[in-house]
Amino acid sequence: MFLAMAALNFSKMWPFRKIFINGLFNTLELTILALAFGIFLGLILALVKIAKLPLLGCLARFYTSIFRGTPLLVQIFLIYFGAKEVIGFNIDAFPSALLSLSLNAGAYISEILRGGIQAVDGGQNEAARSLGLGYWRSMINIVIPQGLKAVLPSMVNESISLLKDTSLVSTVGMLDLMRAGMIAQGETYLAFEPFLVIAIIYYILVMILSYFSRKLERNLVQ
């Protein structure tokens, strides 16, 4: 094994450093934007599920079941390749990837937020109502902030999953980390070195996020 590792030629990866860097920045940009849109969408879905709105609640639950019950890769393909049939024009790789990841993340985040909001003591909402605050004002000012605090570690874990899921967008030609590795592999005919570099970069990013997740959990316990 050590002899095989010694035979690896990582020097051939150096000419592709700019591609790897561009892929890294695109991956981070996609992750951050998809997470932001996913949180916004997930919060709306969570509130709709909690509120006594039967029709909208059913639609929100149906939406969640669809995006959680089908592979993300299929969703990416439906939006990227199927857009022209539905809306009459193609969507570029980045917007289609961002839309797919945001819609998918919103479904998962909605369940995380719903659990966090419902875990808040109902008496606090009742106390706010007794002070004259309406339902939505009490939710926004009192219940939701406490629910978000409770689910912060879970949200970090979701961001880790989202970061790793971005590797799927390479299938539609977007220059992310995985696509950068595929380009290096195609031009050097080396399979192990480029993807090992990609794996190390992903691992470092995940370890950074995991560190913050553990730190958040410790702070919440104290």
C-alpha cells in the first residue's frame, strides 16, 4: 500500500490548481446560497404545517414528501433537462443547480424547523397572546427565535449534507469541485490523484463545519 501511495504523481495536479480553486469557490457559493434559500423556504413550510391551515398544510406536507422521497439527482435532471419542455427555454447549469438544491434543502429544513418550533413550551406562546400579541407576532418574536436556537446543531448537519450533495451538480456540467476533478482526470488520465485531492478538500470543509456543530452543542448545553 505504501509503495502504491509513493507511486502517485500529485505534481501533475498543480497545473489544475486554478480549476480546483474555481471549483471550490463555486461549491461554496452554491452551498451558501442554497442553504439561505432553503432556510427561507423551510421556515415558510414549517409555519404552514404548524398553522391551522388544512389545505396549505396538506400542500406543504405533499411538497416535503416529494422532495424527500425522490433522489436529488433526479430533481436536478428534471429541472436542468426538463425545463425546456415545461417553460420553453433552457436553464443554465448554475441556476438549475441552485434551484434544485434550494428546493430539496427547503423540504428537509422545514422538518427540522417544525420540530424545533413545536418543541418550544406552548405556555410561552399563550403568555405572549395574553399580553396582546397576535399569533404571528408571538411566533416571530418569541417562539421562532427559541426554536431556531434549539435546532442550530441540526442545521449545521444539514449544511454538511448540502455541501456534499453539491457534488451531484457536476452531472449537468457545472464547474464544482467534483467537475474540477473530472477535468483533471480527463486530461492527465490519472484517476486516483485528482479525486483524492477533491476528497481531502471536502473532508477539510466538513471537519470545519463539524467543529462548529460540536461547539454549538456545547454552548447550548451550558
